[in-house]
Amino acid sequence: QVQLVESGGGLVQAGGSLPLTCAASGFSINLYGMAWFRRTPDEDREYVGGINWSGGATDYVDSVKGRFTISRDNAKNTVTLQMNSLNAADTGIYSCARDHQVRRGWPASAPASYAFWGPGTEVTVSS
């Protein structure tokens, strides 16, 4: 059974950092691209960034480029979203997701490309 569980959310001051971890089970992440999305109370689900199956390609939404980094640890079957220089606009519920396609070359940004989702972890940035 495929499961994704996020951890690491919490309250952080503006300018601070927070690492989020996505622990996968029921499959090996080294075959699939993984992505992070976030949802705020006023917005639809937003693509934050993704990493392809090999780890050789990463992609980020413009608003987080240079501040967020996605990495993967195939041995631990985890994906990490390192968030730095956080601001109030980063507040939301962050979810990780697994691509439905094996070995896609480039991270997909559309939610419909992802077959499995975690429940999410809440991040609140105070100004």
C-alpha cells in the first residue's frame, strides 16, 4: 500500500528556515518523480517544486526559487523540502506527492500528474 507522510511543519518567524520531510512506503521513490504542493485558505493547490526520479532535475515555482531546495534520499525512501528565508506568503499546508509515471524525465507541475498524496503538514510563518 502506497503511503506518503509529511513531517516537520510548525510555526516559524519570517526569515527563518524549516525542513519538511516526506516519508514514503509501499514503493521505492527511486522510480518516481516526487513533488511538493501547498494549499492556503484562499488559494487552490499550488505547485511548489519537484524532483525527478533520478534526482538529476529539480524544478521550482518562481516565488520559491533560491529559497527552497528539494532533495531525495533513496536509501531512506524520503524526500526533503528545505525552506529558507520564509515569509508570510509561504504559510499553508504542504503536501508531497508521487508521480503516476515511472521515470519521467522532468518534474511535472500539474496536480493531475500525481497519483498519490500525503495528508500534509501545516507551516505558519509569523511576521
